[in-house]
Amino acid sequence: MPTILITGANRGIGLALVKSFAKDGWKIHACCRNLERAKKLKAVSGDITPHKLDVTDKLKVESLARGLADEPIDILVNNAGVYNTREGFGSTDYEAWTEMLAVNTQSPLRMVEHFADLVARSERKVIANLSSRLGSISAVEKGGSYPYRTSKCALNMVTKLLSVDLADRGITTIALHPGWVQTDMGGEDADIDVEKSASGLRSVLERADPSQNGGFFNYDGAAISW
């Protein structure tokens, strides 16, 4: 069976993806920062290997990559992310902004730089960065949320650049919008539940091929403008 590596796998969309792929027998490397508290992740049945990983820690990422050096990764999902501010113009939390850039933008690139070789050795060769429609410049209608939105906009550029740099290795790199999801991050008033988002994302991930390289897609497969 194929292998998938998911960051931020202890809750929300990441946990739902783990459950979905586990049901069909995929081999899963499930990464999260606080493995000791990941009771729901540990309770999922299947071929799942949990890993304690802070995606902002270069040495930890390098260590995990070395530990999995002999194992092809069919799909790498950079799902770990933070959204801890909704300030508008004039009340920006610059420290929070720095954290969001580190987690939402820099860490996915760090993961790809260390795991691209493993993805290239697999059959499917897919890398997916969990972005957001809020990072789309053409979709801007309201102001505010500067830190989060710019971190995801920058992630979209990272994704596009990776799609060029990794294309000759047969790797398909895409950005995904999970929808406005009822999670701790999205809140109770969000449009869809986590299972619907994860189901749609999984379908997009499993259908991904070189023709979609460098694309930005909604959880239902619809293309999103940058």
C-alpha cells in the first residue's frame, strides 16, 4: 500500500485525513508537535506511526528525514498551521505574524527540502501544501487578518516555485484550500464539517497528477485563482 506523511495530524483536518487514509490501509506517518497529548491520534486504528515533530525545528525535521531515509513517501501533506489573530489595520500583532510566517510559510518549504528525495522515489510523487482562499490576492474583498493572509499568500508562491524546481523529478506540487471548516481554527460557525473537508481533500490528493502541477485547488477539486 502507498505511504502518506501528514503534519499537524493530531486534530482537525490532519486527524480526519489520518482516519480516512487509515481505513483503506495506507501506511501513515502522522506528525504533531505535542505527541504526548495526541490521544485521539493514538486511538486511530491502522498502519500509523506517530512522530513528535515541531515543523519549525530544523534539527527535528532533519532527524525525521534521516529516520525515514529508506522509505518512499507517495504523498506529503504539509497541514500544520496556525491562525491566532484576526486584527485589522492599526492593531497588527507583529510577533504573531512572525510565528505564522515560520509555521505557515517557512516550515512547508523546510519539509519539502528534506523529504523531496523520498517523494521522488515513490510511485505517486505528490506534495500538497494546505493553504487558504484567504491567501488568494484576486479573492480579496475585505481587509484585515494581515498576518494569516500574507503567510498563506507567501505559501502559495512557495508552492508555485516548488512546482517548477521539482518538476523534472516527476513531483506534482499543489496548494489546497480545505474550505471554511468547523475546527478549533475555523470555529463552530464555519461552512462544512471536518469529515466533508477531509473527504474532498483526499479525492484531490489521490487524483493529483503532473497536469495539475503548480495548481491551487478547493477541497471539492475546483481550481482557485491565485
